[in-house]
Amino acid sequence: MNILIVDDHPLTCQGLAALLAATQSGAQVQSAYSAEQARLALQKLPAPDWIFLDINLPDDPQHLLFKSLCESTRIDHTVLISADPEHRLIRTALAAGVRGFIPKTADPELVLNGFAHILAGEFYVPPALAAQLHDTASAEAATRNLSPRLQQVQELLLRGTANKVMARQLGLSDHTVKEYVSSVLTFYGVANRLELVLKLSRDPAH
């Protein structure tokens, strides 16, 4: 696994690189301390399997590096890191396809747990932050027209639970879970689980 860490703070890069190299089998980790260095690194082979990106880079005030990632498949393998969990920025990044957000202040256990969720195919933000990104009271109000089973599915969707995990937890077949997920998404008029999270976080009517 090749990992690229993009952050203008060397200590952050070095600490995260050491943690990932020590815990991810066969991981090769490199760091870029600016958007310019990151662009050069992305031109080299082998291409990184995962990118840990601080979107607020001093040499990239317009977030052009982030925008270029959004225009490629690399955004699907990008994890946002930041010392300032600005909610609008995080929602925008998640909507663009970033796989998750991990605060720079997170302890190693949270970093590894978050990355494990991402490697398992889930979107990830820390639970405390996820609670802030969507208004719980509004989400509960929106469930009043859903059946109890669909309310369970919605809650698991908001937690980023994969369909197969959901099937095990609810004692349902994969096919049934897929149908229930489709029903919840249709209820809110969204195309995927990420849009569901964003809708419930931004629409006070829901």
C-alpha cells in the first residue's frame, strides 16, 4: 500500500507517517509539505493508493489541488485531515467524494479506527463530529413516516454502516437490506447514503 500525506506541518506528516508505516502491513509512506510537492509526487510511479490531504495549504489558497483530485478518480482514495473541523468544508469535501475526515488532534486509536472503516469501504468521520454534521432532532422528526425497520436502516446509514454489516446486525439478507436502503434513499429523494447525510445536515425541514 502506497500512502501520500500532504500537509505543510512536518511534525504532522512525520507522526502520521510513522503511525501508518508501523500499523499498515507493507505500507510505503511519503510526505509532501506543499501543494506543489504533492503534484510532483502524484506524477511519479507508483501512484499512491491513499492520500491524506490537508486542504488548507499555504501555497494553494484556492484549493486547486483538491479540485484537481475531485476531477479524477483519486478523490475516491482521499482522506481529509485538518486541525479545524469546519463543518461546511467537511460536508463539501464529503460531497465531492472524499472518503472521510480525521482531525489532526485525533489520538492514534481514532486515526487507525477511522482508516480501518475507510479501508472497509465506508465513509468515516469521528462519531462526535458526525453528530454535529447532522441535526439529530431534525433527523428524528423526519423518521416519523418511516416504518420502525426503515428507521433502523436509516440510523445505520447515517453511521456509515456497510450493507453487509447491516444485514448481519439486523438479521436480514443482503438483498432485503439493499431494498430497504433503496426505500430510505427514495423517501428522502437522494441517490446515495452520502447525499442522505448531507440532506439531513442542511435541510431544517428534515
